[in-house]
Amino acid sequence: MILIVNIMGVVMSLVGLTFLFKPSLMKKFVSFMKGTKKIYMIGILRLALGVIFILAAPQANYAPVIMAIGILMVSSGILVFGLGLKRATAIMEWFLKMPDSNARLIAIVPILLGVLILFSA
């Protein structure tokens, strides 16, 4: 399980770096997901990864950090379903109107989160 957690740390960091240097890719991805039920796939993925993180936490070097990230992932997965398609689409529309500089700032979050996961797992 820790291997999956480490892989997710690397993937998150690489995705964040990609979006940092090419915010247009992040916006294309959001446009692709906008207004469709594909967003629920993201919710399912977050739920599954959150459960994996929670189950792997006891084996991690810093178990509370991995546990907290797992709980946040599960919560965000539930939130995707709680928002519904209409509200999720509105949030995505707001994001798409955002200047690239702000999108780059948002891209820093997965980079830092990925590094935190790698150090904690």
C-alpha cells in the first residue's frame, strides 16, 4: 500500500509541475470534464485513493500526515457527489475564467502535496 501512496505522491507532483508550466492543459482538462457526469469519476477516484491512504497510514513514516490526507481525499470525493453536476459545473466555469497566473498558483498545491506525501510515506 505504501508503494501506491508513493506513486501517488510522484504523480501529484508531476501533474502539478505540468500544470505550473502549461496552465492551458489544466484548463483543457477542466473543460473536458465540465458539464458531464465524468466529474463523478473524479469523485470515485478520490474516494478510492483516500481509502488506500487511510489503510496505508499505519505503515507510513508519519502516519498522521498520510491519515489526514486520506481523510481529506475521502471528504473531497464525497463533496463531488454532494455538490451535484450543476454546482460543480459552476465552479469549473469560475476556474476557466481565471487568469493563467492564478491557475499557476493553484498548480503549486499538488506539487507541495505530492512532496509532503513522498516525505511522509
